[in-house]
Amino acid sequence: MLIQPCGPKIRLSSTETPPFFKELMLNKTNPTERDKAMLTATVEHSANTTAGETPLTDGFHLVIDALKANDIDTIFGLVGIPITDLARLAQAEGMRFIGFRHEQHAGNAAAIAGYMTQKPGICLTVSAPGFLNGLTALANATTNCFPMILISGSSEREIVDLQQGDYEEMDQLNAAKPYAKASYRINKAEDIAIGVARAIRAAVSGRPGGVYLDLPAQLLGQSIPALKGKESLFRVIDAAPKQIPAADTVMRAIDVLKSAKRPLILLGKGAAYAQADQEIKDLVEKSGIPYLPMSMAKGLLPDTHPQCASAARSFVLSEADTVMLIGARLNWLLAHGKGKTWGNHLKKFIQIDIAPTEIDSNVPIAAPVIGDVGSCVNELLKQIASVPKPSPEWLSAIKEKTDKNIAKMEETLSKNPSPMNFHSALRVIRDVVKANPEVNIVNEGANTLDYARSIVNMYKPRKRFDSGTWGIMGIGMGYAIGAAVVSKQPVIAIEGDSAFGFSGMELETICRYNLPIITVVFNNNGVYRGTDVNPTGGPDVAPTVFVKNARYDKMMEAFGGVGFNATTPQELMDALNQSLTSGKPTVINAVIDETAGTESGRLTNLNPASTATKK
Ligand code: ADP
Ligand code: TPW
């Protein structure tokens, strides 16, 4: 048998049929050809370790060995033909296999694990439908620049390619291509190590993204001499090499900063991903430039930092004359760098990014600095002393605006309406996070997302995970599970009731692995709110409306977790504190005024309005 680079081995005696195959055969009155083939392969795998014969290894083992050789210790997935034994083997070989109820959530867990660790998160699925369920997560990872690898088993190539109607037939490789940073198929066992290495490198180098790796069923059963297999294994060297920016680009950026009257730094999730926390802190503090964190960059510096301009966001975006983007794109989340949001002043942009094609994507960039955030910020730091500090007028104008807006928000937050609204419930979560800054936050919904982003301060980097670049619903439980597994610290998932529904079945997964995840469902009886009516007076409720007064906490109790129904801020606070102390899987059904939400939260203007009916 193959010598493993690390981890315990399952040893199969030459005469013994492995227990899971025994079970497979016993439970089947009519085992398929593939079942028989797998059994044969495994028995041979062990039988051939007897004296005098060439020891063999197989595709199953080589996939696991190749992942382990690259320090990948966790797989998020969902089993079935042809990857069940791959999952079993991963577990038997000391990896963690976290099994989900739907592949999309396994994929989301993998993606967020990749974002948190800079190692690609792995999602394992079955063919066609399982693959497609995972594909949404893969596309979302690519869109958000998270490194992940979707590994899917696939059906018999020759049948798929002739479209002869195989079980779960699909040309997965081509289906994945438009949504992945790279897509590969491995056809030969001796290529497994290279295939895995290519996937890892593609996921994490340059701009990170989602990679698809297609493993045909026949590959897994293929055997090759164990020695040959062992020799094929290797560890990827420097998978995400540093990219040092050219010196002239750094000097150009410094010159632009020198000419700035009202400079602003914008930190994006690329900056958080880079794990250059100290360098970024130094650049912000040594330059004295006010900064704005994008939602997932919150906590890179504490949101309470004196240079944080979040509370004066509209003001600084419209008034700044020079903006230095660090790992942030000028996409819809930043109004494409133009229009009303950005005011009437001509802006100069400096953009630090690892992807050269990002530059000038929406507006001309005066000073592109291409490289990894850590290296770019380091180079800028060497020159930053030559840049004059921002004018006291600019800083005091921001402070005045910040103080005013914070005072206004405090007034709103201090109210105690009954039922609770978004503000009174989020005030509680804000206070709990302040007291427990190590807590991870997952956040999705419309109003629930928009309000939580501005109300709940973050204090540590890479602790906030949300709907991100797509504004996607459904990341909730997947991200929460990924974050809990990777960080081994509590997670509070702040979920709109609609948002929660997309991944709610993963509560069972959370209970099964006993993860310290507290899901707070902001229950306002519908999508955005619960008050719409069917204008026809018919029996169907309006498209945005759910069952009234649903008890999401009861869902959790069905799986042995803890449920709370919170109707007041005090009840919510008590439930949160109790859950953080117990560490038990928990759902808090937070009853929110059903009239409280607005259509699409802060994105109302993105809903198309008819020009025919417009007055
Ligand atoms: P946000 O949504 O927070 O504004 P985006 O996802 O739009 O952030 O932008 C992240 C940017 O960061 C992408 O353009 C990506 O290429 C870039 N990026 C990701 N990792 C790095 C890195 N290590 N160094 C430099 N740029 C990076
Ligand atoms: C995959 C469209 C955006 S926000 C939202 C939907 C359905 C839910 C808003 O209601 P919720 O929050 O969660 O109750 P709240 O606080 O306003 O009450 N499908 C996908 N992604 C998106 N973005 C949608 C649909 C959407």
C-alpha cells in the first residue's frame, strides 16, 4: 500500500473485504457493475500487498494523498455515487469530512474557509445535479475572489460524450468553465497529484477564485504501482507567490497622494484576504488618511478607530478628491466610481490590486499599483513619510459629520419599540459583539444586511462574512459552518427570515457537528416585510409574504439544538449571552415588526420602474 505523507492509515488485510464494501454488497440484492468493480479494486489494492507482488494504490488514495500533501485537512461535501468511498477514505485517513444536506452550502462553507485561510476550501459533490448544486457556490466564490476547489465525481466519459444517457450524465467540465477561474479534468491516476496541484495554484495565485476539478468515476478505481503513486505526490511550492509592485508605480501613487487635498483610503475584502493587517494599520496610521472599510473589510482595523469614516460614508465619498482603493473593486457596491455618490469633484484614484485587468474597469485610474496587498502596502510605507498629512479642515469636517451621524444613530438605537424593529434588535447584537470581539458574524437579508452592516461594529479582521459581491441570499448556514469549523470560535448568523430559508436545513448539520453557531432569524413575516396584500383578494398571499408568526426556533429543537423566541431586546440579549456561554447550536427567533422593512433594503432604486407608467 502507498506510503502516506502524513496521517493515520486504514490497513486492509490481504484476505479481508473492507467493512464498508462488505456492507455495500450485503445491502444490495443486486449490486451494480460499478459496485463490483470497486470491491474488486479495493480487494486487489490490499491483496497485492502480499509478498512478491507489486503493491498497488488507486485513484481514491491518490486524491486524498495529494490533498493531504498540501496541508488540506477538511472536505465539505455531500456523498453519493461515485464519491462516497472517497469521503469515507478521507475520514479514515485523518481528514475532517463535514457532510451537508445540500451541496450549495458545502460549497459556501469551502469558499469561506478559503477566504479565511488563504488555502483553497474543498467541496466534494456527486455528478450532474450535485455538481450543479455546488456550481452556484463555485461561481459565487469566483465572483468574490475566494479560493475554493469544487471536486465533483463524473459519469463514464465515453457515455457522456456520446450522450448515451448515463446515470447523472453531464458534461460538467464545460458547464463549469464560465463560472470558474479554471477547470480541469484528471483522467489518469498518475496525473492526480499534478491535477490537484494545478487546481490549488489556480485557486490561490493572483486573484483568488473558484476552480473546478472533474474526477471521472473510473479514475477513482484506477490502480497504479504504489511506488509510482508515491513518487507522483508533491507539495506545491509557493502557490501564491508574492507580487512586488514596480517601483515607478509606487512612486506614481505617492505623487498622487502628495497632491491630494482630501484623501481617502478604501479597504476592500481583498485587503482583508491578504492578511497584511499590520502593514495596513501602519499605512493608515502613518498617513493619517481617513478610511472606509467595505463590509467584509470591517474589523481589519477596529470600526471604532478614530480614522474610520464609516459614519460619514456619503460625505467622504462625495467630498474626497483622491481615493486609494486597497483590494476593492469599483463595482456596483461603490456606484462604479461615478455619479451622484461620488459628488461633483473630479476624483483621482489610486488602485492597489493583484489583477491588472481590474484597472480602468469603470473609471480611469490615475495610479494603478499592481501586486499583492502586503507587498504594495509595504512599498508605499517606505515612502509614506514624504506625503503631507491630510489637512485639519478635511479631518475636522469628517469628524463633525461622524459625530453628528453617530449621535443620530444612538438616538434611534436607544428606542425600544414593541414589537422590536431592526435597530433595537441590532443594538443588542452590537453590544454582544463588543463584549465578545472574537465572535464571527455571518450576515444576509435585505434590511437585516444593510442595518447590521452599519450598526454592528467589528473589531478583528476576517470576522464578517456576508452576501458580498453578488448580494446573494443563501450563504448563511454554509458560511457559518465554514467559519465555525475553521476558526473554532462562535458564530452569530444575523439572518433575514427569507435569507435564512435558503439554507435552513443545514441546522441539522450544525447540530450533527455540535457547532457553536447562534442563528438569529429577523422574523418580520416575509421578504423585506410581511405586510403586502394580494390585490385580487384571492386566497394566495402576496409574493413577499410568509406564514405569519412562524417559530424558526422550533426547527432547531427538532434536531436537538436550543431554540429561543425573543420578543424584546432583553430577551434577545439573555438568549445570546446564554448561547455564547453554552456554545450549543442555537436558533433565536427574533420577532421583528412586520412593517419595519423597506423594499430591497437600501437597493430600492435597483428595482426597474416602468417608464410607461412613470409620471
Ligand atoms: P469589496 O467587495 O470588499 O469592495 P472586492 O471583492 O470588490 O472587494 O475586491 C477585491 C479585490 O481585491 C479584487 O479586485 C481582487 O483582485 C483583489 N485582491 C484579492 N486578493 C488580493 C491580494 N492578495 N492582493 C491584492 N489584491 C487582491
Ligand atoms: C439567490 C433576492 C434579495 S434580499 C432577499 C431576497 C429574496 C430577502 C430579503 O428578505 P429577508 O430580509 O431575508 O427576510 P429583510 O431583512 O429585508 O426582511 N435569490 C438569491 N439572491 C437574492 N439576492 C435574491 C433571491 C433577494
